[in-house]
Amino acid sequence: MKHSLKYIFPILGLVSVVVVDSCDKKLDELSPHNVNFEDQQFLTPGGYSKATIGNYTYLSGTQSTTAYEAYWFNLSEFRGNNVKFIDITSTNSFQAAQDVDAFNFTNSASKDFGYSNAFWFSSYQALLGINMVLKHIQDGETNPTILQAKAENLFLRAVVNFNLVRLYGKPYYQSPETNLGVPLILAPITSTANPPARATVKATYDQIIKDLTDAIAAFNQRKVNSFADKYGAFALLSRVYLYMTGTFAQPNATYAQLAKQYADSVISNGGYVLLQGTAYSNYYNNSNQANTETIWAMNNDAVQSFIPRLLMQPAGPYAGSNQYSTGQAKPSSDFLSLIATNDLRKNYYLRDKYPNNNIDTLSCMKYVYKYVNTGVYYSNAPVHYLRLAEIYLNRAEAKVKMNDNTGALADLNVIHTRAGLPALTGLSGQALFDAILAERRIELAFEGHNSYDYFRNGLPMVRSYSSFNSGPLTVNAADPKVVLRISQDVLAENPNMIQNDQ
């Protein structure tokens, strides 16, 4: 049976909608030759900048037909144990079934029951726009504007591929030389011959590191934090190498040293400052651009973000109701029990109206919705993809895996005491490692880290609680369910694609 898919091309800073028959065309075959004046766009340095802005805009998920950002958030955050779904409005519609697919680790390969298909196609559509800019940049280019565009697009390519391999590739410590990662598409594909196969996890990580390293060499401007710069690349390299450090019992000291080294560069030379007190309590209520702690954020000042739809805004029959203002994806009681009474981070979880309910009364307010009038709601909340607090915690984990307990505890306490809590003392080894992961869980909650922090460290994701229609759940790091299944549409279109086991 044939059906149509709409692909959004964020090329040339414009949006062009193309309807293609998905049974006859593969996404990776598509080259945006439908966009008029493609070559003319790249005749001036300013054209590269405009095209790059288009690529940022695409990743911010502002188009309802792509919503890359929202798909990534769902697939990353809802596979952890910070969240529970609370009532029938979570599961009483077609879309709601997709919303809980990752939460239940069903990992549906059908586009109708989960977001794997949508995220995969959005990712490779993003790469199409990114690679189109990079394709036009010649070796030996010296123009600083063009080189800056090169650097930013290399950074964005690394971001997209890293998000893909975290979801579709097994944790790095598990045989990265043989486990499969994702197809590495480094230029717009114009031929149907020999469609791309999956690279190994190691090869995927190697390409991510190369792109970030090449980006650092090309960066020559520092803009507001809605745009990448070399310190954003340092920060992401710190995270990438941390994912390669292995388990606490069997750490890789070389990668731990590199994670620490890149974190050092950000902390010592980046000029970022941790927010304190009231400013910290209000971290998520304001634009990212004046935020001294944010390294790189998806800016939504002038557009609508879809992430808050389940967190604090009603779906289904309750939308727009002045009696019901809560979302269906609530912070779990297990998570909330970790936050001390005087922890400033309690300010990120506020009471919502929820008729006839005395439990699950808090909602995550990191992506605040702003109501215009009855039935109309939107959010301008930025998505803080990289921020200084994470880099301190990256360095703390790297240090404890290098047996630097003193240094790791010092970095941990920078974040712990900033939250208004007394300093931790007397911790080392396993106990210190556990404390660092617990701090990450609280500090980085609802920012897409939770499930990865378990699995990359060889730890199980344990839900000791029931959700609306789901019982307690434990997923071990070696369980095939840790990785998503690849869309059936992708498998049908690409004979070289190998499915993940489940």
C-alpha cells in the first residue's frame, strides 16, 4: 500500500515541502534539487550563514511535521525512571499510544505505534540539510564566515549522529568494534545504488569525534549560546568520551582522561558561570541567550516548542480547560524522593490542578507553557542541550573512574552545594560514583540523560513503581530493549539495513 510522507527541507534558510511516495523513494536518495537557486545560495558567504540558521531551526522541532526535538526528548527521557504516566488521557488516542511506546520499552518498529520512525527520518532529513552546506565548502577555504558555517554544521552533524547512536547502538563498553551503530552519511546522496549500511558503534563514535575536532579547528566566532562555538564542541566531546569510559568496575582510563580534559577546557576557559540562588531557581523561566550557565541551547524565543505537551499541559478532552492544567507525564515519586526539602531544585516541580487527585500533584516546569487564551497554548522555553552543571558532573565521573576521589568529590560538591545543600564528605570509590550518578539524576532530570546514564555504565534502569497502565519494570544494560528497533519503512526501503534484536 502506498502512502505519502512530507519531508521538510531546511535548506537555504527556507522551508520547502515535498511530497514523495515513500515506496518509490528513500529519504537518503533525496537531494533538495527542488529548492530553486541552490547553487546561487552559496555564491556569497552570507548564503552559508542563512543555510546554517535553517539547519538550527529544523533541529529545534518547530515544524509539527518534523518536531525533531520532541521526538528526541520522548525517546530519551521517557525510557528512564524519572517519569510516570498518570491517567487514561495518556493512552486513549492514537498519538497517546506513540507517547508511551518508549516508556514501556515496546520499541515499535511501526511508524504508527512509536516515534522511532519519525525520529530516524527527521534525523536523516536534518543531516541532508547539514551535508548540503558542507558539500559546498571547498578544501582550503579561508573566508571566516564560510569557515564558521563549516564548524557549526560539523557540530550539528555530530549532535545528530550522537543522538542516533545513543538510541540505535548498544552502549560503547559492549563490543563497539562489532556492534552496529548507524549509517554514516557525510554527503547528500544522489543515487539509489548501494544504499548505506550501518557503521559499527566504534566507527560512528570515531566520526562524531572527528567532526567535533574538525569543527574546533574551523570555529572563529563566538555568538550567543543559541549557536555552537568551540566550547560547545569541547563540552560535547566531554560527554561523548564519558559515554566511552565504560563501567565503574571496568573503566577505560584513556577515555576518562579525555572526558576530563575537554571538561577542563570548558570550565577553565569557557567563561561560563553557574547560576546561584534565586537566579538558579528561575533557570528555566527565561531565555537562554542571557544565561551564563548555558553552553548551547535550542532557542525557542520566537517559535513554539512541543516538548511540554505531556509534562504540564493537558491532552485530549482536557485541553484548554481552566479546571485541569496538569500533564500526563509526571515526575515519579521515586525521583521526587531524592530531592531534599531545602534543595533549590524543588522549584522546578510545581503543583498542578488535577481534579479529585491527591497524589502526583507536581509537574516538571523546565519547559513552561504560556497560555494565550482558552484552548490556545504554546511555549517559548529553550532546550538547554549543554550547560556547565553537566560538565562539572562529567568531570566528576571521569575523575572517580580514574581513581581521583578527591577531585571527583570536589566537582560533585560544586553542584551539590549550589543547590543549597551541605557538602558531601567521606565518599570514595563505589559510594562516590553512586553519589555522582544520583546528582546527575536530580540536576539533569527531564533533559534527556537519565536512561543513558544507567545503560552506558552497565547498570539497570529500575522502575520500582507502577504507572497508569504499566507495572514496575527493570531493563538491564545488556537487554536488547536498550536500543530501539529501526523503522519497518527503513528496512523495506534499504536492503543493506540490519534490524536491532528485541
